[in-house]
Amino acid sequence: MLPAMSTAKPSATSATSPTLHDVARAAGVSLITASRALGNPGRVSDATRMRVEEAARLTGYIPNLIAGGLKSRRSLTIAALVPGISVAQFLPTVQALTTDLDRAGYQLILGQTGYDRGREAALLQTMAGRRVDGIVAAGLLSQGDTTERLRRAGIPVVETWELSDRPLDMAVGFSHLKVGSAVAGYFLAKGWQRVGLASGDDRRAAVRREGFLSVIGRDVPTAIVPAPSSVALGRQACARLLEQDPQLRAVFCSADALAEGVMIEARARGLRVPEDLAICGFGDADFAAHLLPSLTTVRVDGAAIGHHAARLILARCRGEGVETPVIDVGFAVVERASTAGS
């Protein structure tokens, strides 16, 4: 039978930072029992575990996960790197990752690279130093000293939202080159010749531009804006495109936010969408289907990317092999009112 739980407060020396000794004293158990209840609860009874957890709550004790990780060599954390938390297309991936990892007892740490390779390298260095159990990156990581250290350390890495014949470790994504080619083919099938591009200046958007131009077969009016994309930048891009060709017939935008801005600017100038100017976006953001007119866009299953990435990372964390380290989730051009019937 356990002794009654003490209601004594932590000692003066530990008042600002309660220790495991304070928890054990409050719960009326030994130090080793308190440690097991919080770090390995399967080794104590449910009654003891609940007693120690309540004592931890009352004293305000926060377990030192880093110290526990040094013993188990597991931090139970996974790092995710995204260009920016404001980029809507990555949110379903982050949400799926968070859900699947949480079910397995892992927590997600999120870092913003800001489309900056130097910032990316610094974040990777920091995450590796904090002994994360795996890393999920939106896009292909820059090959260099930092990624080589990750490889040598054996930290599982999944690069997402992009594909490579030679990924750093594992990859879940699709071909941006094929996306651009598919949209160009769609425009040509509509009979549109006077077409343009509104594009972010990031590398993945550049690959989509390359695919688009390779199928069109010539240079076209182009407005490149700094990433991340926004409605305001879309309005600016539309104005620049119409300066280059006032008779422009259709625009492919590298993000749905840009496309929304192009649509607003076009209508502000008295142009009808899609009768005068057809618009296609990328990403199928949650607002795309609800614009007036609804936005034609390229859909990528971001949630599926997150689920696949979580499965691959967790398998590697369990020491299991991965049969298919590169997964192509594909994409689809979703036709809506901004291009249909024009």
C-alpha cells in the first residue's frame, strides 16, 4: 500500500525548477519508482503511475526529455522543414505528419527555411544537434557538408513535394517538370496561343516554368515575383503581364494565391474571367474551389505526402528496411470555371 501523498511544496532551492526528488517526495515513493513511472510507465502499476503523474502536476515538474534521450538514444521528435508556414499547400502535409507521428508517440518540431539555403543548412545543423530521430523536408535538400553529416549520422530523411533519381535518403513527391508540361498541354488543347506565366522565384516554380515553356516551344510573357506568393504579388504580376501583352489570353500561376491576385487585378481592369483571360493556379488551396469564378488548378495530395513520409520515417526509426524509398504521388489538373467553357 502506498503512503499518503505529501502536499509539501518543493524546497526553496528547487521552487523555480522542481526536480524528480520533489516529485518522489510528494508522491511518497522512491526516486527510482518516480523515474520509472514517468519514463517507463509499463514497469509500475497504474495506481503508482497516476500517483506520480499527479505529484508531477502538483509540483510543476517538467521531465528532462534530453537526458532521457541520451540514455535511450531516442528523442521521440521529428523535425519538419518547410519554406514558410504561410504557404497553404504545405499545411495538409504538416497536419498529416503531426497526426501520424503523434499516434506513434512522436512530436513534430517545425522549422521555416524561408526559401534560403543558408537558413536551411543552419536549421538542419540545429535539428541534428538536438538529436531528432528523423527529418522531413519540403523539397530537395541542398547537397553539402550538412547533409553529408546527416547521412553519416544515420538520421532518416524524407524529402517531400519533389522527386529525384538520387534522393539523400527517401523521397515522396511528384515531377514539377511534368506539372508545367501538363498545364501547357491543357492550354494548347484550348487553342490558346497568347499565354503567360506568373511565377515565384523559388526553384520548384522555376522547374514548372521550364516544363511549361518546353511544351509551348517559345518564350512567353513572364512575371517573376519573390516567394512566398501572395494575392498582392499576383496583382502586381498581372499588371506586368498585361503591359507585356495587352491581348494576353491565359495565365499559368505558380501558386493559387498568385492566381487569386491575377484574377482580382484582371477584373479590376474590366476583364472577364475566363472569357477575356483564363487563369490556372497550382496547389488546389482550400479557397480555390470557392473563388468566383472557381479556380482551375493543379491538385497534389498533400495529406498523402504527409502520411507516406510519416510511415517511412517511423519504419526507419524502428530499424526496419524500406522497400520503396521513392514514392510518386502524382498530380491532376482540376478544371473549374476560371478556364472552363472559354
